[in-house]
Amino acid sequence: MVLVLGMVAACSGKTASPPGNSPSASTGTAQGSADSAPANDKPYAGQTVKMLMPPWYKFTPDFFEKFTAETGIKVEVENMRSGQIHDNIVTTSAAGSAPADIVDIDWSWVGQMGSAGWYHDLTDVLDEQIKNDIGILNVFTYQGRVVALPFFNDFRISMINTDHVGDLPVDTLENVIETAKKIKASGKDEYPIVTTLEAGENTTHEWILMTKALGGEVFDDNWNLYLKDKNSPSYKALTYLFEMFNSGLIDPRALGIPYEEVIESFKAGRGSIKILAGPGQIDEAGDPETSRIKDYVKPILVPGDGTRHTTTAMPEGIMIPARAEHKEAAVELLKWLASSEVMKETFKTQGGIFPTRNSVIRELFESGDLPHGDVYAQQLEDVEPIFPQGQPSWYAEFSEAVYTTINRGLKEKWSVDKTAETIIELTEKIEKG
Amino acid sequence: MRYGDAYLLIAPFVLLIVLFVLIPFVLSLVFSFQNMTLTDPDNIRWIGFKNYERLFTDPSIRRVLGNTAFYVVVTVTFEMLFGLMVALLLRRNFRIRFLVLAVMILPWALPPVVGGVTWRWIFHPQYGIVNVLFERWGWISEYKLWTANRWMALLLVCLIVVWRNLPYVSLILLSFLQQIPADLYESAAIDGAGKWQQFRRVTLPLLLPGITIAISLATMISMNIFDEPYIMNQFSMDTMSVTMKNYTVAFRDMKFGYGMAISMMVTALTLLINFSYIKTMYKEEAA
């Protein structure tokens, strides 16, 4: 580890480009505006753009054929787990290189990518029409610069198995707990609330989503945790989580089961209510080929406090690394992916990637191509960013403090107070810069 | 051969060691005294021993050091005990000895990730064979998450590490056992020494260099484990090793300076432990 760090650090230091000053941003050709039409209408023909994407992007071999025919640019897609993509970006960018020409990034990495300057600024690449059409663009901006094109609108919505839940109320978190207790008592489902509480990112998301659903925030404007206040929604959310687990409504094995296996469990009929879900998971749970509960999956608005159903989005974006080898060609591909037709096609045939352009969502709903579109439309009216203040560069450290503490607190049967105090203590130790 | 020729022959390897070992090590040491954070690349400055001071105040460091110490003590103990037993068994000639040797090496030959994933599925809380069998035999009433309890989780990781390293330790000890002349045992038998006395007075003293090497290597491996605790329990503090902590600090939090201080600490501890082994060996030999 000493040698790896030494070699990576030796190649890094001050080599990262500051935002907006990446070499190709100054060339003009990367901007691709109509005024700077190249002499050759396929100026990047023959180049191959490499994409690094997580496994839920199921691009078929013929998907990029039209793009290649139009531009002469070939596209190569490599699938890799999201965490591994992050590691690839960190190690290659620190060493002054890039893992691919286009990479998928999670919303939680924007602060890191932005402050390290590892992105090609897309502020002037995306035209105003597209920017105005993407409601969550601010999630992928850093200090006013666009770090990535929001591409997967992974907003959070809940889902139920109607075979277990029936007509029981699930509109508030309190009702969810009561309904889950009734389902458990009836013998229909031993652990009605489906989630993972392992020492991983999803545990943090579960708590944050509940906080938002209760009308709260995690941090104030000065980055102090609201958790210190026992009347705060974030404290209440933690209390609900502990109550669900300690009442036997959540499978104790959830402390060690990863996110992917939880979905499989739900599809197999184990579990009744999933608070932290998304359109992609609802799609998967309703897949007639792989799901036993395909006829019983129903999305519901995120249960809140009775006055709201606030949710948040944990979207993904497409970023061109600052040191991408084929930056201009990557820009062409990115602009193609941002078009309405391609976003629609990506949703319909390439893995159910929920679009980020509002006009596309509207068109899909009106044409009947968006299953459960009415519920989605209703939920999308109450979506808030996770951190209204912007993405902190130290989010990874904060998230680790949260998920390791919640996981440990549940395992060792801590009180909510002790768990909250530990999260506060660890968060205050983070050097926020 | 003249000395010049000899130096010329080893020059490429020395160059490789300098480029890929010495220089990165020195750079790591230098950076460990800086506040190198990848998210603030224009603000790198010398901060003295602050990163090292943080090692003493960071409660998570104490925890991961405790976990790592547990791994080292338990895995090295069992690897040496079982390794010696296996080596003694394999020293004998029997018909399928070579086949046993070939199969035995398999856990060591597999990438640690593959072994870790295999064991994870064996102990899987929903589908694992251990849960299936234990429930069928009435030893448990319902399927368990075996990593829910911290000590069980630590022991599980140790089990996987011992399973992986046992062949390696056995082969080291076997190679030294095979060098012990047979006539020493004959002489001991003539002098009236029983099996246990032969083991204590002949085998163990002559095996000491092999034991030292095996313990040193086993310790270094256990000090640096990553795959097994990660695969079994993700980033849970219950089982996080110091190498995992190093990874999260450097590559997730992007605090390279602090990460390098952790690396230096691990290096110093490993060197200290190995130095004490070697010193003990030379003391025994001199005695």
C-alpha cells in the first residue's frame, strides 16, 4: 500500500486541471457549436470512445450503430461496479490520466470530482435548451460549473407488494410501521420491511431519505448536523429505523446483505414494503421473466409525516474526465446521449434508465410508455436535492461515519442517542476544509 | 568473474528496486508529512507530524489495529500449528503424496478474492450451506447472519485466511524438514530418545530457521489482509483491517497524506515484529 500510494501520489499533486480550464475547453472544437462547423463533417471518424459504466446500463451491441454511422466514431462500453469505477477514476486521475473517455459518476462524487478538477467542464458544451430541460442539473454542478450530464434520474420512490399489503395504509412512516406489524402478525411475511443495513452507502441513503420524507435536512447552512436536536426530522428518522429493526420488522440478516441481494429477495416474495426504491428497481421487480411478484409490484409515494412525500434524487451522470484521450469525440457522444430520442430509447430498451430531461419524461408518460407514470409524475413534484448547500467534497467520509455507526449500533443494540452521538462525534472530526 | 561484471548483471534488478520500491517509499514518507488531499491539489503544504499525531487520536485507527492484531495472533498461531502437522505428515512417503501436495496448494493458488467469495457463499445468511446444514441438524432454529457478532466475524475472517495460507506455511516447513538428515534420528533412537524427544531435540531446533521464515511471512500477510474482511463484511468496523482503513482514507476520502502516515505505521510495525522474530532466532541458534 505504501508503494502504491507513493507511486500514485508521485504522479499527481498539482497536475489536476482547475475547473473550466481543461486544455480542450480552450480549443473551441470541444464546444461543438453550430458556428464552428469543422471542414470535414466527420472530424473524429475512426476514433473509439471508451465508456466505463455500471452494470445496470445494458447497452445492446446495435445501440450505438446510428451514432457511429453519423459520426464515424466507434463506442466501446465496459461495465464495472460503481465502487470500482470510483477507484479507477481516483487512481488514474491522480496519476494524470483517465480511466476512459466517458465515465458514469454518482451524485455523491460530484464534490470530489469538482474540487480535484478531474472533469471536463460541460457548462458551454450543453446548450441552454438541454440545461433548462434537466431539473436536477444543479446536482452535477460544482461552483457553478457543470461537472457531468445528469443521465440516470434515479429519484427515490417506494414500492410495495400488494399481495401482502393489500389496502393497509402506507402513506406515512408511522403507518408503514403499523402496517408492517400487522403483516408480520398475520404470518404473511416474517420481515415486511425490505432494506439493507450493511456497512455500505445504502444505509446512509435510507436514513437520509427518511429525513427528507419527514421534511428535514441533514445539515444546516454551516454544515452542522441537525441530528444534535432530538426534535429534528433526522433524529426522528434514525429513531424510526431503529424501531423498525428492533421490532423485528427488518430481517436481522439485512446487516450483512448487499443491496443487489435485497432486490432479489423482494422479487422472490420476501418482504412487503421497500421505502428506498427507484424506477429501475420497480421495473426489475415487475420483470415477468425473473420476478415471482410481477403482478403485485406497485410504486407508492415515499411515506412521510402526513403532510408531504418529499423525496430526493440520487442520480448518476456522465462525465468526461479532464485527461480523456478522445475528449472531442467524447463530447460528440455525450451530446448524442443528451438528445431526447436517445434518452427515450435508453429508457425503453437499454436497461430502463430513467431520463433526466423533463420533456422526455412528459412524452413517455403521454405516450403510455412509462409504466406507473402517474405515480412518478406525482412524486417528481416533490423532489429535493440531498444537500441544498451543494455537494461537499468530504461526503464519502461523512457517509462512512454514518453507515459504519448505524450498522454497529444495530448489531450491538445501542440506543438511538448513543448512535446519534457517535455520528455527530465522527462527523465533527472530519476536516471539512 | 570480476566484481564489475557481477554489478553489471544485478544492475537491472537494482534499478527496478530503486524505481519501484525505494523511490515510492521515500516519496510516501515525504508526503506523509504533508496535508496532501486530492480534493485540494493546490493547497499541499508541510504539516510536520500532524498526520502521525492523528493516528493516536483517531478512534477508528485503534479499532482497526485491534482487529489486525487479532488476525495476526490467531492466524499465525493456527497456521504454524496446523502447518507443522501437515508438513510432518507430508514428510512421509505414501502413494498419493504428490496428488495430495497438488490439491493442497489449491487454496494458495486461488486469488484471495475468489476464495473470499466462495467462503462468503458458504456462510451466506440466506443461501449458505452452513445455515442449511445447521438448521437441518437442529443446531440453529433459523438462518443466521454469521458476521452479526463481532468476534464471530473476526474468527470467520481468520478461518478464511488460515485456509488460504496453510499450504504456503506447510510447504516452507516441509522444505526445511526434508533437509534434516535421517541419520540424526537414527542416532537419537540409538541413544534411547522416543518420538517426542526426537521431535523436541532434533526436529524443532533444526527447523527453527524455517519456522522463523514462515512466521515472518505469515505475519506480513496477516498484517496486510484486505480481500477477506472486505468480502465477508464490507466496511464494517467490526472486521476492518488496517489496510482497509488505509484504502478508505487514501482512495475514498482522498486524504493521501494521512493515508501514507497509516502506511508508514504499518511498515514500521511489520519491520519491528519481523526484527524481533529474527533476533529471537539468532539468540536460539547461539544458545
